[in-house]
Amino acid sequence: MSLRIAGVLRRLPVFAVALMSVAGAAQPITAEQKADVLKAVEDTITQRAFIPGVDFAKWNEFLDRHRAAIDAAADISAFATEVNRALREFGASHIRLQTPRAAQNRNRTTATGVGISARPAEEGLRVVSVAETGPAKGAGIAPGDVIVEVNGKKPTDPEELTSEEGKEIAIKVKNASGEVRDVVLKAASYSTVRKETLTWVDSETAVLRVFTFAAGYGRENIEALMKDAAKAKYLILDLRSNGGGSTNNLNHLASLLLPPDTVIGTFVSRRMADRFTTETGKPGLNPVEIAQWSTQKFKTQKRSIEPFSGKVAVLINRGTGSASEITAMALREQKGAILVGQSSAGAVLASVFGRLPHGFQIQYPVSDYVSAKGARLEKAPLVPDVVVEERPENGKDPALEKAVEAVKKQKSEPALPIAA
């Protein structure tokens, strides 16, 4: 499907990854180019973005608060950073301006940059994930670290980590123990693909690691792994630092773990909210109320192999976002799965990407999401049943060890799925 805004906007449907690794270049931007992009952003946000109860007509008010900094931005990266500060005034995930370079990299399996996916935090930028073959990995940077300084300044936006190939950025990194160290990273090309793996803890316990639901998600590989896992009594699904991806891939994995036609949840769109108002006379502002009213549910499908019949635990952390949070919650609600690790990102909206002038793209929400049992996950991180703050280190994985222990102790029968 396509939409046209300023003659160049095209809507690209995807349940978007909330937290992306970006790699833009420090290229100059003119006042005219800024005006073109901002006009298209305004049209998109005010006409097409949707979250129940959120007034996107306030965009110009938010923009005015940041106008001076946006006008002062001399290059593409700085401009995107300042616009994103204005967009964050909405207090929602999945709403973000991307530089032309980041837009080009979004669906590729290779990227250029330092290999860090991060999100804003109180002290700077919290590292969500690190590309296995990227420069940051080689420098010992790990998920959970906080970048407190980039080129001498406190960072507020992941765009500040962007750099051209071969160029360096100087950062200060704070680890979980509070130690701060100086690191110089040189941007380089690296692969963003990490193939899913199945390992065995013992003869009856398998661990399936899924790194993404976006580009690089391997359906055939996962089905082959799940065929092997079928003989296990217990499955640990590792979704740590999986920032999400497409609904199709989410449904694919969920359908290998839950029976066909199991309700996963409800995507609450503008059309659904409008129908709710028309048929009930109530304002369509509460996504949970709308989801309970609607019969239009997001459900699993019949796949080529039978869904896993054993008990499941799911590993999550602060980098577990979007489609991964939906998966974890569905398994908790519909299969009695135990969640182990750290609280998740709390970033769960369906979104699309729109093309803007001069190579920019904007990600914007088009639907809210409510789980099968009525939980809204946006800004409500999943809290694990077993909290484990320690990270894997020196060959030890405390969260995995706790997950194996917990799932084997689970004696109650899994919850009965909610069917349509």
C-alpha cells in the first residue's frame, strides 16, 4: 500500500523495531531541506499517526519548543537528534525521525557504524544490543552499559552515535558496576545478521535464541530448530536484547509454541476505535476497553509442524521490546510460561515507516496493542517472575541457570489458551 505526502511519502508496513542501530553521516543540511522534512513530518504525524488518547495535533506546539535548536542544527545527524527530542514530547515509543543513512540500513543485513543499538536513559544512552561483528563488541561494550558521553557531551539521542566509515567517536561508558571508562570507536561495516541457535542444557532442556523479528529472522532455520526441540520437556526461549520486528515473524514463532487460533492479543487501530465510538457511543480513548469490545483478534496460525508441547520459560531484559514483549506476554498468558531476567522495554505499538524528502524516513505508530487478558504493554514493561540482574560473564549465564531451575520446578499445568 502507499500514501503520498509532499509527493514523496510512502508508507511501509511493519511492526517496527523500536530500538535500532543507526549509522548516519555528518553531512550538512540546508534551511530549505529542513523545511521540506518538517512539513512532511507534520503532515504524517497529524494526519496518520494514531494511539488512542494521544493528541497528535500538539505536534506544532512541541516543535515550537525545540525550534531554536532545530534551526541551529548544522548537519543531518544534529537535525534528526533535535527533531527526535521534539517527538519524544508525545511520550510514546515507535515515533522517530531517521537519517537517510539509517533509512538505507533499516532492512539491510549489513550496516555501517559502531554497532550499538541504544535508547535514551537518565544518564545518557542505555545500550540495548551490540552487533556481534561491530566495533563496539570488540571494545567490550555490552547490553546494559550506559553511554554517558559522546565526543565530550552527554548524549540524548542514538543519532549521536552515528559516524561515517573510518571515522572515530570518543565515548565514556558506564558498566553495571558503576565503572566509567573511555573508549574510542571507529565506524566500520558489519553484519547485522545473527542466526538463531538451539543449544541443549541437558537431555531434556533446550534453549532457543532468537535475536530479531526484523530483517534476518530465519523462518526455515527456526522451523528446523523447533523440530529438533520437539523432543525436549522444557524449552527456554531467549529473547534478551531482541528489539522486535514484523508481526508476520512474531506470529510465525508464536504459532510454533501455541496451538492454532490461540488469541495473542488485539491491535487497536483508528478504524477500530472509530467503530467502537459509533457502536457504543463512548469515546475511543481507552485501548483496553476497545480491545475487550472488539472481536477482531490477532491469533496464531496452523504451521507445518506441531507447536511445542512442553513447558516454556522466556529470558527477557531491558532490550526485549515490541514484538518480543508481545511474544513473551502471549506465552505467559496462554502457556503459563515463566519470565526470567530483567524488566522489558515497555515499547509496544504497531508502526509503519514513511519516506520523507531528501532521503529521511519517519517511524510512526498506527495501532496500540492489548494482550489477550487485557494488558496494555506500552509504557508498562513486563516484570519477570524471577528477577536476575546479573549479565552473562566468563561462561556463566545466571539468568539461564535460574530459568532452567524455575521451569523444572513448575508443577502447575499451563494456562488454557484463550481461543476465538
